[in-house]
Amino acid sequence: YIMPLLWQYLHGFYSFPATHYQYQTGFYVKADDYIKFLQSKLSHIGLNEKEINDFIVYWLPAMSKYENCFVHFRINDDIDGSSVLKTEPAAETTIRVFMEFKGVGEVENQYRLPEQKLPSFARKGFTLVEWGGAEFGSGRIE
């Protein structure tokens, strides 16, 4: 299982245009709910238990620096042309999850964007799963 080890050493830097961060939807999540939130949303999208666990193990420490986070998922998106993906042979099912998050203040007392509607994928045949994310404002994409 090479990918997690490889990602420990490969980190990319990419500057998105300002329009990238003009979110129309998202989620406001309290720290006590981070695990339950990620389990629910990632399962809905189509990740299996191991993939969800790996995602949470990787991202929970970064999110846990904050009492609350704003979260937005980019699903099966080339993320403004920065991560085009082609495979041979082509996967029957492709699930790409890129989570962007930022620590925020008290979630009840601020303007809130509408909740993001997430797609759900039924896995058929050869399934390619890619996940990653970024704490926006940090300058790091992982």
C-alpha cells in the first residue's frame, strides 16, 4: 500500500484563482462532529470503510486545530485544471473527493451558505478512488 507513504513526501503547491474560493454552498461543522460528519458524507459519496478511515486519519489532525470548520467538497472535478486524471484502462467508476476547509468562528452566529448537495456513486467494476484536500489559506494542497 504505497500511496499513503508516497503522499507523506509529495506535497504540491498551486495558486487557485480568486473565483475558486467564491463558494456558493458548503458545510459548517463543529469539532465534536468532525468524525461523524466525515463518515456520513464520505459514505454517501461512495467511499468504503477503509477509504473513509484513511481520509479521517489523515485530515482529522489538521481540522482539529479549530473548534469549527467550513467544509466544501469538490467531487470528480479537475479542480480548476490542476489535477487532470486519466487512467488506462479507464475505470468503470471514478470517485474523486477533494475537501477544502477552513477554521471558522462560532457557527451559529454567522451568515451561513446553503448546505452543499453531494452526489452519490454506485461502485461498478474497476473503481478508481482518489482523495485529497487543502486547508484554504494555507497554501498547501495534499
